[in-house]
Amino acid sequence: MAERSGEFSIIDRFFSSGSAAGPWFCKGIGDDCAIIDFGDSRIAVTIDMLAMGTHFLPDADPRNVGYKTLAVNLSDLAAAGATPRAFFLSIGLPDKNDAWIEAFSEGLMELAKEAGCALLGGDTVRTPKNPVTGEHSPAVFSITAMGDLPPGLGLTRAGAKPGDDIWVSGTLGDAYAALKYRWGHWAAAPEAVRLMSRRMDRPEPRNALGRALLPLATAAIDVSDGFSQDLTHILERSHVRARVSWDDVPRSEALMSLPEEEQREAALSGGDDYELIFTAPPSLRKAVFEAGIAADTLVTRVGEILPSDGDGTSLTVYDAKGAAVILKNGGFDHFA
């Protein structure tokens, strides 16, 4: 398998051994959450940093910025099957804009109340000043979120087995398509833009589904960097391969109004969906569908896990005629 590049190589090269520095044991750096045992209790902990200009357009509604900043962390807890309980917020701001901060906090606390996840602390600083222009760097936000798990349970990217089904929650590609529209790269009807923009601005963490999958799924991850890239993380950690049917990949009516090539790019390689990819044995298909119904979330079987061929892990996406679908790109990476 080719050497990893970008942000994931940074984690692998410089930080993957950090868990050996202390007595607390977790399931390892590089997963959606650290899963930590305290006596008979088990918790999941995650941290995500987001920045204006990278994760949000400069003119983004601050209410949506606050909402999404917490949503992406709750999505990580969902991928572990954890119930959100608390979070800590650190924020760097270029200036003290009370109206902007108030709107940000309203969006943040709206989701916190919906999820029953309490803000317990944090920190606030001013972003660095450019000595040449005199301008401060754009705002950055970091949340550490915590949730609890039943003893002995918790989903990770490892555990997918040959023969397992590959499943996806919800639909894929809307958030990426909305971004391409806002950049002026793609065109879409106004109603399609409205629906896809909602998915980009206010993703829905799948925490209820994650909890329901705890006794069923063998591996799970949330779709933040793109379906193909995030599924590949499962394949790497589980040492397996996969085949996915493009025609089975769930897409909204809004996305399906776009040309086929754009649909493929958005659904397979676009990010920001915050849906769940998970694997489960074929014998549990009925139970998986029932879990989706209980969580009021669409679940779709899109492929199967295959044994490793000895040359590393690989993902093949094929169309209705059995021909391989060429992926437009590998997904989002901050440093690639």
C-alpha cells in the first residue's frame, strides 16, 4: 500500500505512540474517539478543531457555525456508539464582536440542549496578529466532547470482517454539492440548493443510530472527509478490502438532480455529510434495519467486506454493469 501523506501521516509518524506515556489505556490514537475505562465505567472522548476560512466560508451565519462546531464532535461520539454527556469549548477570536459571539453561542447551545450535552468549561484567546497587515487570524474553535458507553462496548474502525455488509446512514453528497454551488463551480435549482445547503450548514449527528448499533456493528466511522476515504480508514484498521455498488449509494432527490459525474464526486469523495459508515454480519440485516427504524434514520446496504489479498487494503466501486467507477479524488485532507 502506498505511503500515507498529509494530515494522516502526521498522526502516524509523530503522535501514534503517545498512548504509551501514561497509565490510562484506550483503544488508540487515530480513531473517531478514545474509549477509556474507569473501573466499571467506560467513556468516549473526542476533540475536533475547526477554523473560519477552512471549515466555514468567511460570511457563514454564526448560528450555523456554532451549531456545526458541536455537531461534528457529536458525530464522532455517534460513530463510537456513545451517548453525549458533556463538552469543553476553546475559542480563538480575532476581535470581540458581541453580536457575532452571541449568535455563535445560540447555535451552539441549541444543539447542546437537543443532545442533552452540557458545556462544562473551556478557554478563550485572541488569535495571532499579522505584523505586516495588522490583521488577526480568522476565528478557530476546538471542542472536546465526552460520552458514556456500556461496559465492554464501543465501536471503532477496527473489527470489520470478510463477509460483513457495508452500510451507510442517511444520504451522501449534499454538503459537498452545496459547497461547490457556493464556490460557483456547479449549478443547481434553487430548491435543490436550499435542501443541500441545510445539510452543509446543520448536519445531524446520528447518535441514536450509533447507540442502536452497539450490539450489531463490527466497525464504524462517520463521514467527515468523504465516503471513499473514511471507508478506507475502516479497511486499513481492519486489514480487509471492500466492494461498493455505486447504484446502491443513497443520494437525495436534490443531489440526483445534478449530472451523474457530479453526483459521483459529491457522494463518493465529498465530505461534511456526518453520516455513519458501518459494517455488520449479513445475519443481522433485519436487526440493522430495525435499528434504523428505531433511530428514525435511513440505513442502506451498499457493499461487502472482502478478505485482504496480501497487497494491503483496497476499495472498489462498481456500477450496474460491473465496471469500476473511477473516484474523482480521495477525499479531504488538510495537508495533502
